[in-house]
Amino acid sequence: MTSASDRLLRGIGVSPGIAMGPTVRVRWALPEVPHRVVPRTQVEKEVRRLRAALKDVRRQFTELRARAADRAGLDEARIFDAQLLMLEDKDFIDGVIELIRENHLTAEKAFEFKTLEVRDLWSAAGNPLLKERLADLTGVAIRVIQHLMHSGEAEVWEMIAEPSIIVARELSPGLTVQLDREHVVGLISEEGTRTSHAAILAHSLGIPAIFGLRDAVARIRPGTRAILDGTRGTVLLDPTPEEVEEAGRNDTRRRELTARLEEAVTQPSVTLDGVHVALRGNVDLPDEITAAKVHGAEGVGLLRTEFLITGHSVLPSEDEQTHYFTRVGEAFSGHPVVIRTYDLGGDKFPAPFRGPVEPNPQLGWRAVRVCLDEPEMFRTQIRAVLRAAVSANLHMMIPLVTRLDEVERTREMMLEEAARLEKSGVAAAKSVPLGVMVETPAAAVMADRLAEISDFLSVGTNDLTQYTLVVDRGNARLADRFTPHDPSVLRLLKLVAEAARAAGKPASVCGEMASEPLSAFLLLGLGYETLSVAPPALPLIKWLIRQVTTAQARSAAEAALAARSADLALDILRFALAEAVDLTLLDPDARLPAGRRSGSLKL
């Protein structure tokens, strides 16, 4: 028997829970389409075949949408709107028809060519949101091509003799929503992230799932017994009886915590010594609005707006943006919604306009720099925010600020557009609170000056960590160096909190740190009383806040600030938090190092 470490595979946990059973490999990919041309006289027949197939597949997706509504809820069912829109995309369909007419291709071959062309385009764009929609595109193409070729795969569960774990290169929401929990107890996919549509559906259906597990199909033999932990993002192959028993105990602990979290959702977010901590939600896509509300978010601390551009051939109109901002604002009536202006550039240039090719795009033309250099695009977004603010408590936040004049120029634009709207007789707010997203060491060390000219500060810990430590957060080789608990990052976080307090301005954290229990405890100790959290993590962070005092958090934060390394800072935080909560509830593998037993830690 090989060691547990050799049998342990790691991916991204996208749906919590533990599943045990044999693995079943599922091939979910474009069918092999033979290259065949048709006589000129048959070309229009192929066009008619295409249109008939599109009509039938639209019906299939409409049925899947209804099934999703029944099994997962109306909001999750809207996931299938993306596929339905793809089937009605005029540019895409016209492109397929052009291939048929100009090259005399069969309808299925033309559809395959066009699909591969779009996949290559989306993959090359380097945009995370576009990459996450590749599964939607593939799902549509598979169904259309199978229909045209009069072929079809057997239902997944027809291949299963006992409750099993599905292993695939990629999973579509269409496949996921059809899964029967009696046959499928867990999902493993090589592709996908927490925000991919298949992941959202798996979470809603309660199926433990891990995505982003590299080479899973090659590394996991069909029929291999496995333990899948969707919370930790791990798969243990060929488990021993003792490992199976331990997994069962962990699952019991998780269920106990889940019950406590369900209670916490309806309770106030207040520490044991009576300090209220405002917990808001991070919203990337419209799908997450309901999730944030259900999990008790007190507004939105980070409303990303890039999805309004990504995947579209034209920039969104002022009316479209106004409608969306109004929708989100009214969903959180009585609470603030912080709209981050376009954070374009780097790896996020959308189709409507092309940015320059840069040797180091993360340090180049991006975020507020793009907005100020493209004033018409920026002013359109500002007008939409002002119009929507008539009926909602909206704030506006500028990303990647490094200079004071970036805030001042944005405020000038806001006042100018408010005056123009008023002159035109359009209902709009005269202004909205304008905040700065602190994501660079430059902004952190200038936080006192930025606090003077802005209405609030919000720390984006992901980029702040990346720029402070000079570590690309996407570089696997440097993964152990990318840690927001490095003493240098902690000092900057403290600096920002103190600057905001001195200026009498609110400060929050909207990066991933706020969604992680140990880090949320640290942030509370550093003086942050507003956290913007990924919607699924809201109950856990609220439960944690209700278990601790601000005095405990402050003491732990002060000790962590004095630590010589990130590892020591984390150990200090674990020791302090262990006084208040059972760490094994948060992580079954949580262990206190030897220093805890000796009662001393060298800082």
C-alpha cells in the first residue's frame, strides 16, 4: 500500500461534503465529426437541417431549465439562459451558415468548425469569465452536433452499478442537472472553477464536487475506490478501512458545523463583547445576488462590473447598466451596494476593444488608468450609477488607485455628469460616496492622504499581496510564497485601518482574506469592522464572529504583526482562535504545532 500522500490528489473544492465510492469515467467532449462536403444542390438542405437542430436543442435546454428550477431553484435555472442565448446568437449562427454555403460543408462539420474557432478566441483572450463559459459553449455544441449526426450518449447513470463518483475532463450544467443522487454521489472535473455554471448547480443540488483537478482522467482509473472531500478539494484513492472511518467522522463534524451555520444566518453579526461587524457579499455575476441575500449579506461590498462587457461584441449601454445597478441595489434595500468601476486590463480585456500588447500587463494599462483614458466609456458607467442611485444606496469604488489625482479626476467627472443629467431632466443622484480600492503598496502608504479625499477605503488583499511580495498569484511554482499573512502585508493592512480611523472614514476588506475564518479573525483584530465575503462563506464568517471577542482578536493581531514569518503569524492566530472555537470544526486536519504545548513561540 502506497502512502496517503501518494494517493492524495488536490483540486478546487466547489461543492462541500464528503462522498465515497468507485469512480466512473465520463467522456463529455465534442463528437468526432467526419469531414464531408455536399453537392451544391444540397447546401440549402444542410442549412434547413441546422435550423431544425437548433430548434430541437432549444427545446432540450428549455426542459433542462425547467428541471433545474424544480431541483435547484429559479435562480439556478437561469444558468441555462446562457446556453439558450448561444443558440440564438445571430453572429454565431450566421457564421455557421456561411461555412455551409461557401465551403459546402455538412451542418455538423460547419458547426464544429465555428465552435472551435470561438473556443480558440475565448481561450486566447485570457479572460477568466470567458474561460468559465467555455463549458457552456461545449455543452451547446455537443447537443447540436449529436442531434445532427443522429447520435447520443447513454445517460450517465445507465453505466453505474452502485453510487459512484463521476470523473470527467469537463462538466456542463446540462449534464450536472440531470444527475441522479441515487447513482452519483460526487463529481471530479479537470476543468472549471467555483463560479462555473456546473459548479454552481452541483452546490445547489448538494453533490460534493472538485473541479480544476489536473489530469484527473489519466490519474484516476475507472473503478478506483475514492474518498472525495469537496470542502478541502481533495480526493484520496484506494482508502484503507481506517481512512474510510476517519472520513465518516469528519463528515459528522461538518454536518454539525453546517447545522450551526444555518442558525447563524438569521442571527446578528456581533462579537461576544457586543461589536457589530458588517458582513457584505462579493458579487461577480447576477447568479450570486440571491446567494448573497440568502446567506444574510448586509449589502454588497464588491459588485464587479466586468461581466457587463465580457463576451459581448459591444459595450453596454447606459440604460443596461442602470437597470442592473438598480436591480442589485433594490435587492439589498436599506444596505449599501459598492460598485467597483471597470477593472479592465491585465488579463481582462474584453472583445469591444483591444488593449495594447504589454510585456507585463499586471503593471501596465489597467483598471482606473483605462477608465480615465477612455472617458466616454467611464462617463457612461458613472451616469448609470448616478441614475440607479435614485432608488438605491449605491457607492462607487475605483480599482488599483496609486495617485491622488485619480480620485480627484473621477470625482470631477461624477459631478460633471450629475450636472448634465440634471440639466437634461433625467432623475439622478447629485453624487454617491466615492471610495478607493487599496490594492498596491503605493495606496497603502498613502492611505492617510487617500482617506482625506475619498469617502471610504476598501482593501483588495489578493492584488495587495501580489504587488507587495512581487509574487504572481497564478504562478504555481511560487505558490508557497503567495501569502497574505506575510508580516509586510499585515503591516500594510494595519496602516490602512489606522489611516481610515484617523480620518473618520470607514474601511473594509473585500479580498479573499475576508472569506477565510483565520484571516477574518485577524482582520477584526487589525481594526476592520466591515468585511465583504464570498456568498457561500458568509454563514461561516458570521458564526466565527459570534464566537470571539474583539479583545481576543486584537491581542492575536498584535502578536501576528510582530512575527518574523507568515508561518509563525498563522501559528499565533491558530493558538488564539483555538481558545474560542474548536479548530477541527473548521478543518478536520487542524493541528496545533509543538510550540502550543510548550507554551512558547519564538516571534
